[in-house]
Amino acid sequence: MPAKKKYLSGSWKRFSKVTAAILGGFIATMLLHVAIIKRVPYDAPALMTAAYSSFIVWVGFMILTYFIHKAWQVWCLLGAISLMSALVIYL
């Protein structure tokens, strides 16, 4: 029995959430890790830890995007994380 049309998301919403999960999550993860590495006094151990933990954080952001129902809220959340991380990097 097929699903009701009112419970299916539109193609643009689905595309936006997949793009937010993959691309937005990756950008937010990398900026967050660069911001953390910039504030740590010893760069080498933090860089090695970031190399391994970035995949876990990226998957966490990907999962988080599907818990939020509206695509624009996902983009706002990932944008806010990226913006705050960029401010930490450049200030």
C-alpha cells in the first residue's frame, strides 16, 4: 500500500536536506575543527585527533539534519555553527 501524499516530502526539500547533510555538515565540521585547533597550544596532537574525530562529528551532523523537520532550520543551524567557528578562526 503506497504512502499518503501528505506525508511525503517534496523533491526540493529532500534535495536541500541531503545537500545540508553532506555539504553543510562537512563545512561545519571542518570549520569547527580548525577553530578548535587554532585555540589549542600544541597543534600536532590536536591535528591528529581532529583527523579521526572529524568523521564522527560529520556523521553526527548528518544525523542531526534528519531530526529537524524543516530544511531552512537545518541550514540556519549549520550556518550558525560555521559562522561562529569562522569568527573564532579569524579573530
